[in-house]
Amino acid sequence: MLEIRVFGASDSVGKSCVMISDKDRRIVLDAGIQLHPRKTGLFSTPPEGIDDYISSVDSVLLSHAHIDHSAYIPALYRAGYNGSVHMTIPTKDIIKILWKDHLKIEGPHHYSFSHLHNALDKISVHHYSKKFKIANGITAEFYDASHILGSAAILLDWDGTRIFYSGDFNDAKTPYHDPMTYPDPDEPIDVLLTETTNANRKMDNRKIITSNLTKSLLKCYSRGGKAIIPSFALGRSQEIQSYLVSDFDSFLRKYPLYVDGMILDMNNIYQKYMNEKWISPRLLIELKEKGLFSPFEHEWVKTIDDVQVSGKRGRKREKLGCQDKASIILTTSGMLEGGPVYDYLRYCGSDPSNGLFVVGYQVEGTTGSDIVSGKKNLSLDNGFGRINDVTLSLEVKRFAFSGHSSLDGLTQLVRYTSPSKIYTIHGEPEAQENYAREIRKIGYEADILITNDMLPEFP
């Protein structure tokens, strides 16, 4: 008998952590944290209860690098874990940066530098579609989840019982990825653990979203304004740069793009893996036709360090924000919870010719959510004890990009894998309930893991 325990993301998005076990073996899938808006005074919360089991776990597998799936892994070593953490090759490079950055920001709330380095030393990396052993009688295999660089859905073969964990996946083409890949449909899945993030949201076509973004950027340029695009450093920022390079002839030649923040570190990692093992051949062909190796090499894609002024980055941001020349500024953070974007709002926020174009999901209660909802008067804490009061007059627009699957893609996953049992996670209750209704139409039933103790039985 197999037991599934969910310690996070059972009925919400955040702090993903699932344990699958029998009487002899335990495997953990993901261990993330949940970030909270700064105004709550609580920076993050961990998956609840995993520490009680982790010392007896055989292996930990990580689907992808995002903080809500990965950032509690170093804390597992503080709690007594001493085994391996399995992930794809690019994921290892990404988490080295994300984990260290998170520790720098939050401090040793969950783990220390020694736990972090212990975790890094225990990483085992893998390619897609290559089976590997994780415990006696248990193998695993990663499939391209098309969510971010190196993201994976995970197939477990547990003494012949096949368990498929979707992680975060995308059924749409993006600049860097083709849609998610699936296990062999001739070998049905016994248990499907699937995310349901977008199960109750209508997802617009990517071409429509990017076309609308392009139109808004051109209008901003026609006003002589600066377009500020706050973005997640990992994934979304690289997509936006690729879209803008693809549309180069439309406006980028006269409307330079400046890139700031941790985005630059992630660009370097994407550039390292710019090959067919990790990136869609579509993009590689398009870049080759333009004489480029990556979108970040384009002559009109600049960094904040290209701004001509001596001194620290703060002075360069002030020069860029206050100069008359129109430009696009792509910077962190994606939910406007700190980061360089606060400097740009200080220098550009009061000018109605400028624009703030939000390209990521905004959690309720974040500064980004407040701004998108119409809040104009802000007190921006730079994280170092200085608060700046800002009144926004610039244009604000949101563009509904998503790295998660549409409802159609979620049901397609069921059609491809033909699972005997389906459990929903990583979605708000309304989303999970809507997903259950939709797959019932095609002859399947789904159980919502709203507790941390489910006991499916298999022959």
C-alpha cells in the first residue's frame, strides 16, 4: 500500500511538498516555501510537517527551481536529511543563485549557509528521458515540463506502479520551449498528481498577449515615455527579451531595452544552455537567422551598466530613469515587492507619458496587486530602512502571461496518461473543483488532496 502525504500546496499555490511512501521507502517531491507580501511582516512559511519525516526519506526530487518548489530543500538538511537531491542539470545552476539570494534577503530563518552548501554537495543531476534509480525498486525519469529552463514532470516506477507528478507545466509554446512532453501513452499511469493553477482561468492566446504588449510599448514610445516592465528574474524575463528581439524591426531599433537586477544572472544561465537539449529548436533557428546565439546578444539589449555615468548602480538607475530618451526598462521584482523597480518608480512614476507594464501574476496583498487594482499613493521600502513616498501618474497595464497549463492542457494530460487515480494539488480550491468537474466530462474522477493523509491502494 502506498501513502501520499501533502505538506504544502494541497489547496493553494505555494510551498509545494509531497511525500510518497510505503512501509520501507519514502520519496519526497519538491520542498518549497510560500512568500508573503511585505506588509504582513511575515516573509515566508515552510511546508508543515515534513521535518518530522525527513530523516528517514530515501531521496528528494526537485521538479524545477522556483522558490515555491525548491527553497526549503536546504532546510531539510538542518532537519536531519542526508541523502541526494535529484534535478535536471540547468536547475542546479539556477538554484545556486536563488537559494543564496533568498538567504541573503530573509536571513537564517529556515537554513544557514552550512545547510545550503550541504544541499548543493548532495545534488545529483539528470537529463530528460533518462531513467535513474532513487531507492530499491524505485526509478525516476524527468520529462520536459515547458515551464522554465530545466523544469521537469517526474515519472516514478515504484515496483511497477507508475506515478506521474506534473510539477508546474505548460501546454503552450513559449519562445524557449515546446509544449510539455509525456510518458509513453501505451503504458498507462496508475497515479497522476497534477497542478491545477489555471483550472478556473481563461488563458488568452500568447500571440494576442504579446501583440497587445507590443502595441502598448509603441504607444508609450510615441509619447516619448519610458516603459517599465517589472518581471520575474527567472523565465518570464527571458521570454520578454525574446519577444522584443523577435519584434526588433517594429520598435527596438529606436527604443532600446535596458535590463537590470537578477535577470542578468539568469540570462547568463539561459545562454549557457542555449542548445537543443534544453531549448526549443524553433528559437535556435530564429536566432541563427538573425546572426545571434541568444536574444541577450542583440545590440539594442543593454544592461544597467551600459548607462553612461560613473558610480554605483543607484546612480545609473537615476540617470536612466530621469533622462529624456525613451527606453524600455526590464527589471525585478515581478510582484513589485522590492528590488530595482522601486528606484524606477521613484524616478518615472509621476510622469504620465511613462508606462508600467505588468507581465506576471500578482498575489493578492502584494504591491503589484495594489498597483494593478488602482492604488496610486505608495510607500516603498527599499529594504535598508529607507521609505520613499511615491504618487503614480504613469499608465498601468497588466498582460496575462502564464507559465502554467490552460484547462485544456490539464485535461489533455489526463487523455495522454489515462491514469487510474487522479489527485489535484497546487491550485486554489475553486480551481481544483472546476478541474474535477471538467475531467468528469471525459470519464475520469479526481480527488482533491485537502488533507495530508491519503491512502490509495494498488493491486
